[in-house]
Amino acid sequence: MKGRIINLVGGVYKVLKEDGNTISIKARGRLRAEKRLEVNEKSKSTKASIQTVKNSPKVGDIVLIENEMISKIMDRKNSLIRPDIANVDQILLVFASKEPDFSFYLLDLFLVNILKQKIDAVIVITKIDKLSDLELKDLKDKMTYYEKLGFKVIYVSSKNNIGIDLVSKALENKITVLSGQTGAGKSTLINALIPDFNLQTQEISYALGRGKHTTRETNLYLYKGGFIGDTPGFSKLDLLGIDEESLKDLFIEFKGCNCRFKDCNHKENILGCGVKEAALNGDILKSRYDSYLKMLNELLRRKK
């Protein structure tokens, strides 16, 4: 019988079986001993960042169950590292408009990693009730740029029940991971989507200026023909397996700038660069170009 892993704790997998029942089981030893290539996030060198690690089953995997053990992992549609989950249709990027402050760089870093995995992204901006009308208008004006790039943007106030219906619609019949900025209210959003579902939430740690981690493990919850994935929050990502050339491609608006230099890396000191000129003219959002330069400089630093 087949099933989907919906939770993993201490080597025990909770599997939703085809018959609708759940079972808590372990995987056969041979699965835990398999090897695969994966990126080592702690390595500064892209070339040196490839290592072999165990190919254990992960949340989201469709698996074959035999004799009350996981005997086989079926082919994956995709496989993420952070969060550690497989077979995702889309990622709901949850960012706070305030408390903690909205970060365009962090948003762009998430989008680069998501686009590399060829997964759709929906941007959800929470806590809009904490913004003044002028602040909200300014944020929406900037986010219009992302909508023109093809990303769906939803504005939410769980407190006032604003935008919850739009998020619910976006989740129908999809396997969706909620990820994004720490302290943005991912668990609170799930509570608003599923009123009877009480996930632990915590107050923002004002001393640190960011949210405390509230979700400690990855879980999949049934929702409207699909699943919601709640994953541990985090505030830092890395450029996993991305080089200078692929970074340019992942800033999708650069392709329409007609840069006349074939191998241009679009740095701010290159005269005549089409991307730089587009940023100066306002055709590229300044924060997007700044994000690109920050990521590029990090990749160049690693090569030294």
C-alpha cells in the first residue's frame, strides 16, 4: 500500500495511507543507508559544497508500505533542503508588513531559491492592520512590481480576517509549504484558515527585533483537497547551488534589459550595462537590483 508522509519525529514517520487512515512507522534500514548528492550549506565554496548524505524519507514523500515499514520512496516531483520537504506544488511566502519589518532582500533571497527549484511562489503579506494607510499604499506600490513579474501577492490581517479567503482559494488542491520570514505569523495564518486548529504561537521577541521560532518540525495538514505544510521558521537563507550565471537568470526581469555585453555580471561599476541602466531609470525596482548585487558580491567573495 502507498501513503504520504505527513510528519517525522525521531525517525518515526506518520503516514497518511491511501485508505485515509494514518500509521506511525519506521523506514527499512537500507533506505536510511542510501546516498545522494546534496548541497552543504555551511561550505563557502560551491565546488566543495557537494557531499554525500543519507537519502532518508522526508515529509511529503509518497512511499510504499510493506509489513508496517516504509520499503520504498517513490519518485519525487522535487525535493527541498530548507525546509526539508518533498513533492511541493507551491510555496506560500509569508512576510510581515511590520513587527518584524518587511525585508525586500529576504524576499528576493527566498524567490531566488524557489525559482531555482522551479516551484510556484505566492507572496502573503501579514499584519497589514499595523500599517498606516500611507505605509500600506507605499508597500503595495512596490509590490506591484512583483505582481508584474508574475507573482501573486495577497495582503492579510488575521486579526481583522482580511485576505484569509484569498489565501484559502490559493491553497485548494495544492501541496503548499508555508515558509518565509521568522515571526511573520505562519502559525497564526494556519489558525485563521483552520479555526479549530490550535498551533502554538508566541509574541515577537522585541529584544532581538525578530520573531521567536514557534514551529519545531515539518508537518502536512489536509486542507481543501491538498495539504498545508507548516515548517520551522528561519530568517537566513543561503545561495544553495547557485553560481553567478544562474543568479542572473533567476532575476527574471534582467532578460528583457538587452544588455549589450554577452558575459556581463551587471555590477554597478560597468558602464553601458543594460541592467544597470534599467535600475537607474526605475524600470527595475531599486531594492531588487540592490538584492542582486548583494547576492552577487557574496558569490564573488566565496571564490576568493
